Amino acid sequence: EGGSARMQAHCILAIGNMAGDTTFDTSLRDRMRANGALLPVVRALRSTSPDVARTAAWALANLIRGPDPRLQEVFATDGAGATLISLLLRPAPPDEITVEALWALSLMTHGQPGFQREVVESGGAARCVDLLQEGGG
């Protein structure tokens, strides 16, 4: 799995880089999503490889950044929201996976009262407060 996890992380990194520069133009992000990048990136959030999971959370944030993120499409993709919440609630000490999951969650909760409620009710908001009070671990 080491080689496949490494390859997977590099593929996700490439997807995230291509989707990421949405300051002036979201066409590359939108093309990456049209080419089906969203589903494998969301599934990679569940990887047992910390590098793959961290990179997937970062890439997901890039796939939803910028104007018109079409978040309903993301919420409909294989449990993306619940998976990000589970990364935040892991019993492990805060790490780079936590940081990237928080960034993606911040983008996914913007203007989404239903998902905001889900984050609060799952304990995700309390975890954010705890991390803030701890100084991030």
C-alpha cells in the first residue's frame, strides 16, 4: 500500500493544485469537478494513510473554493460532510489532517444552515472551541 498511497497522494495533490487558483477564474476547478474529481477525493478522506487523508482534505477545500462552489453537489457526494466531521472528531491529537479538515469545513458551512446544524449537533463546533482554547494542541 505504501506505493499506492504515495501515488494516490500525488494524484490528489495534482487535482488540488489544478483546482486551487480560483481568485479570478473558476473554470479549471469546474472542469476538474466535471471530470469526476470530487468523488475520489471525498473517498480518499477515509484513507488509512495520514498523508492521503490530509491531502484529500486540502484538495477538497480547493475544489469548493471561490465563487459559486455548488455545495449541494459536494453534500451529495458519498458523505463528504460527515466524513470531514469525523476527521475533526478523531480521538488523535490535532495534526495537519485536523487543520485541512477545518479549512474544508469552514468553506462547506458558509451559508449552509443545515450543515452548520449538523456540525454543531455532531460535536464538531465544540471540538473547534476546544482546539481554540488549547491553542491547537
